[in-house]
Amino acid sequence: QVQLVESGGGLVQAGGSLRLSCAASGSIFVINAMGWYRQAPGKQRELVAAITRGGVTKYVESVKGRFTISRDSAKNTVYLQMTNLKPEDTAVYYCFTGATLTTTNSWGQGTQVTGSS
């Protein structure tokens, strides 16, 4: 079992920045990929960004050039640096771990990100 604790969400004006953090504990030896999904009201959950243990990354097209995912393996923590936030980035962001960039095994509780216009 892997436990994930997220932090860093909040309200920010359009154009602003936020950094999300997600710390993993428990059976961390099974973790390969870590990353973030988001779900806006009335929409399906979508993959935002993910990173493997080896540093391979994947981003949804709408955040490329604005969001950066990184990982501190020593701290078992993944970060999502979000810049130039837009109202359409408003969603609950969920941290996940998985065997690959697009498979999910564990989820965090979610953190709200709101980009106000």
C-alpha cells in the first residue's frame, strides 16, 4: 500500500503560479511513475503530467510550456510547478502513483486549484 499526501493548492489570479507537492509513504519500492490528474466540475478526470523514476515525463497538451513536473526520489515526493495559470486550469488535482505513466495504483485525496479571471 502506498499513501499519498498532497499540498499546495489554492486560489490564484490568472497568470499566477502555484506549486503542488505530493509525498509518498508506505510501499514506495513499488512506485515507478508519479504524477497528477485533474477533474473539473462536469468533466472527466484527465492526466495533467507524470514522471517516471528515470525522469521520463508526459504532459497534456494544454499545459505544455506552463507546468513542470519534477521528482525528488530521496524524499519520495513529486512536484507540479504551475505558471501562467488560467481559469480553465481550475479543478481538483489528484496525485497518483503507477507502474507506467498512464496506469494508476494509488491516489491522493485531491487538492483544489482555482485560477480566477
